[in-house]
Amino acid sequence: MDTDDEWLTLPQAATLMRMTRAAIAQMRYRGDGPTFYRLSAKTILYKRAEVLAWMESRACTRTDDVLAST
């Protein structure tokens, strides 16, 4: 299987994103994080390629770019 097609658990996605699980949970709540898949009440998965694409979409060229995108 290609690594971009890989399904990530929440801890794996948190490691890839270098964020805490709580921070990712807040992004899910606000709707401003990467696409996620809820398989059950306690099972959340992410597609590696979608996490990487979301991270790439957050690229900035100026320090105030982050403020403009929120």
C-alpha cells in the first residue's frame, strides 16, 4: 500500500502533525482541521495524504499570514 493511502489513528495523526490529540480534537470541533472519518463514537481516522495536504495548505510567507487565514 502506498503510504499516502495509509489510514492514521488519532495518535499517529497527532505525531505527524506534531500536535497534541487535544489540539486536534479542538480543530475537529471547530471544523478547521484536516478531514477526518468517524467510524464509531470512539474511532477517528485520518488519511495520511489529506493530513499532508491540509498541512501544506497552511503554508505562510509572512508572519501575519496566519492571522489573515483564521
